[in-house]
Amino acid sequence: MLILIGILVANAIMHAIVVMRYGVGNNNQPFLIFTFVYAVLAFAVYFGVPYAKWAVLIMSIIGLVGLTQMGRVGARDGAAGAHPVDGCTGVQ
């Protein structure tokens, strides 16, 4: 259980870092929501709330599906994987 709690706390901290670094206004509202969700799940697992592990499993599945969909959208329009400098090939 301690490993699961540690992973949930680390996940909440990483989401919070993204929100603190880039702010909420730049389409980062989902990161803010998931920060609180993962923190609540960490407390629920720590205190032994019934079905807390199932909630963690469901949130993990939702996260994987969401990231998969974001990757597919980004691959089509080229915005997600685009290099910040147009026309940059990486050759110097």
C-alpha cells in the first residue's frame, strides 16, 4: 500500500508543478483537477477507504485513455510534437 500511496502523492505533486509552472489559464485546468483528485485518492488509500483501490484503477484507465486521445489529436495537426522553431531540423 505504501508504494501505491507514494505513486499517488508523486503524481499529485507532478501535476501541481505543471500548474504552478504554466498557470491555470493556459488550458491547464485538467492538471489542477487531477492534482486534487490524486491527493484525495492518496488519502483514501492511506485511511483504508473501501473501494479506494478500485477508484485508483479507474482513474488510471481514464488517464491512459485521455493521454492516448491527446496523442492522436496532436499527431494529426502537428501541434503537439512540433518543434518550437519552424523549419528546424536539428542540424547545426
